Amino acid sequence: MDATGTCQSCMLGGDCTLPGVSIFNIVSLKSYSPSLIFLNPPRVVRVYFPVAVNSSLSSDDASRAAQALVMKARFDGANRPRSRFVFGTVIDTLPEIFLKSNLSTTAIEVASSSQMFVMVDVNPSMSADEPTADDLAAAAIDDFNSQNSALVAAMAYAETPTIDKTYNRHASLSFQTCLDSTCASENECVEGHSGPLCTVCLPDYGKTSVFKCAKCSDPALAYFILIAGALAAIFACAILA
């Protein structure tokens, strides 16, 4: 599916075996990598919306209630392109990366309520006439913080939503063939490789060809081989003398 929601045939090198594949979540097949032709492609913005739900609910029911509250808060009385908001998992605490950033992540439990976080991905637009994903996410957060009627009625407002600054996903508009078998499937590289088309060597790896990387030898082992070779040469010379 492209940016307009129109179904297209699967692009060469892309894995379209799972349902609901779009240019924003498609991954590569083995020996392919996201194309380098498109520089600075549109970025997906991930936001965690916190809401208070009844603490007596089961885990599944609490997740459904939290997602329903956020959906109502996002779309009731607002003219937003729903297709660009992709609702994901519901969790009771933010990922560890937020804890390391000293952000507020403490789940509240006041009276009969507990806090849940609804993960929402805001997809970018391919049209200049529509707001960017960053603008759309910012507007949604501002509206959420205004405690609109859906949240006020349910006494569900918890705190301000959080944008995951560490999340980095772009639209994949095409794939390219990797050289020297440096690319694995699902946009991953084989061991020791990284970067565009998996041609950059990771630390402790070095080039064995233009595209291929291999593990570097331990310096102590290299010195040992050098000294052993020198001693062997001296020993051979002594025997021949």
C-alpha cells in the first residue's frame, strides 16, 4: 500500500508476505536493502498517549479501553486523516529508553484508576498539501493536553503524551540489490556490516574487499604470529648454515 492508501504490487526486493504491508513497515528480502536514491525520506513519528483506566479491568479489557479512549480523544470533533494514525500496542510502562532519559514514566494509581500508554505511529504524507507527521503529531498532542470532552467525561487524562525521539523509521520507496552478500533479510546486515547497503564495517571489523568486512585479528595474536615467523626463519637459516 502506498502513501495514499492505494494497493500496489509488491516492489522488487520487498517482503510483502504479511498482511497490511505498506511503504511505512515493509522490510527487505535477503540480499536487498532500502534504496539510497531517496535522500531524507519522510519519517514516521511514534507517540505514547497515557490514559487512566479502571484498575479492576483485566489486562486485555484495560488495553481495549485505553485504545478506545485515545481514539475518541484523537478523532471526536477533529478533522484529522485517520489513515495516518496507526494504533499499536498498549503498555503499562514506557520502554527502558525513557527511564534512562529521566522522563516521567511512573504509572499512577489513584482511587480506582491505573495508567496505560497507547502507542500511536503517525505516518508522513507524500503530498505537500497535507501536514507533516511532526505537525500532525504536535497538533494531536496539543488537543490531548487540552483534556477534550472524551477524556474529561471518563476522567481519563493522565499526563502529557511522549514522542519517542529514539524511534527512527522512514518510508521505504524502493530497494536495491546488495553486493557481495552483505545484506540479510528484514533490513538487517550480515555480521560485521552496517550503514547504507551494509557496506560500512562495524568496530573491530575491516575491509577484505570493496564491500566485504571481516573480523580483525587480535593484536596480541598478530604479534605472536610475526615473532613466531621470525624465529622460524632464524632457525631455518641456522640449520642451513
